Amino acid sequence: FKAFLNCRCKTNPLCGCAERKFAAEILELRMSGMNHRDISEFLLDEYGIDLFPTDILSYLEESVHLLEAVKDVSTIEGKEKLAAKTAEVIGKIEG
């Protein structure tokens, strides 16, 4: 757990850094090629965090939906580089 709680915020552990780091870890694991079952096993083995694979899958699907909204707004606003980068991340998450 120290990997997620390690920050210098004055309001630690209530600052939200742990949640952001944990979410980033899940997304990075997915983008590295692990599926939701592999991520669940990794989190249990590495951190002792037991999550249902379906919960991880739901989180990943919701992340893709949010990123699709970012991509659409970026396109509307003429931010083509951001839209392209977002599309790239979506592709990595979707595998």
C-alpha cells in the first residue's frame, strides 16, 4: 500500500493521491497488455488487494467512455493533437 500512499500532500491520506495512483496503476497494467483477470491476480499478488475481475472490467469500460467524451470534445474544439492522443490511449486500453 505504501506505493499508493506515498505523497507529500499536507492532507495525506485524504488528498486523493492514493486513488489517482491506484487508478493509474490499473490503466497502465491494461495498456501493458494484461487483461482484467491478469490485473486482478497481479493486484492480489503484489499488493494483497482482492478485486473481482468484472469490477476491473467495468472500471476499464467506464474509463474508455470518459476518454471517448474527451476525444469528442477535443475534436469539436479543434484540439486535434489531444483528440489523437486520446484515441491512442483508448486503443491501448481496448487492446
